[in-house]
Amino acid sequence: MNATSKYALSVVLALLLQGCSHYTYDGQRYGSSEEALNAQKQHISQVLAGVTKKSPYVGGKAFVYIPPRHVLRENGVKISGRAQPNETAMNYIVDSLENNFSGMAETVKKGEFFDSVVVSRNLAEIQAEKNDHVIRLETSGLGQWQWYVYRADNVSNKIPLFVEGTKTGTDRLNSFNDSLSKALVSLGSNAPQ
């Protein structure tokens, strides 16, 4: 199972394609995309509050890469049938994905593995910045998202990050950081002297 939280985006999209003027997040209906996204952000903030510090502390700088909006749109929005969602609906889905993926980046920060964590949408910054580790979200097609971690000096040795499938909320995010912890040990990322 990949390390992204599952939102009811297909339900949202189905409702929007049917011409409904409401947005759904976590089973609740909202009158605007802004209200639904604010509810999502509030939920993510509450869940992040319980994320705990993990070991090993490896120090250094980590770069977290989240793909740009056009990639999220191409690989995060399933359009079925003849009806096309309007631009507001498309943006809502992409915004929801961005909130989710940004929450995973905040999860890494709260794990306190590194001295600093930089989040970016631009892969060119990996080379421009001096990073010790890269945590990268990749896609292999529609709805296929996977987080990886690797040492900045060895991109060929990337390790997938996972969450335990039965976990939800804060337990899910802590599970993600548990996976990151194991991967850092596997990469030989030792605590600084």
C-alpha cells in the first residue's frame, strides 16, 4: 500500500460531474470548495499534533519533493464518461491532493530526523541545494503515488516508504515515519558525531 492518505475524491468527482453544487470531505458535505478544503486542513492539523519524534536522528538537511500541480492534475483526477468536471472541481481535487501531500511533508518535519527539512515543487533545487537526503513523491500513473527516500548522493538506491494499511489518523502518520526510520537505517544514515 502506498503512503498517501485516501480521500473520497472519486465520490467528490462523481457528485461534481452530476452537477451537484457541494463538496465532500471525510463524509461531510460543504457548500464550497473553500469550506471543504478548510475542513481538510483543520483535520490534517489535528492529526499532525499527535505525530511523535522518531529515531534515528541523522541531522543534516532533507529535501521533500512534491510534484507540481500539473502532475497532480494529470495523475490525480480520474475523468470517466463524457462529462467533464468544471475548472473549480478540478482545482478542488488538486488542492485536496496538495493538502494531503504537504501534510506528509509536515509529518517528516515532526519526526525530527533532520536538522532542517525543505519542501519544494522543483526537482532542480535538489542539485542547487546541499541536501543530505531526498524524500520524493513519485507517480507511475493515474492514482498511483509512492514516497521514496534516498541519500542525495545516491539516487539509484531509493527506498519506498509505506504506512500500515489498517492505521488511520495520527497512527497512520506515525507509521509513515516508522517506515522512514527503517529506511534511514537501511541507507546507513547514522547519527552525526
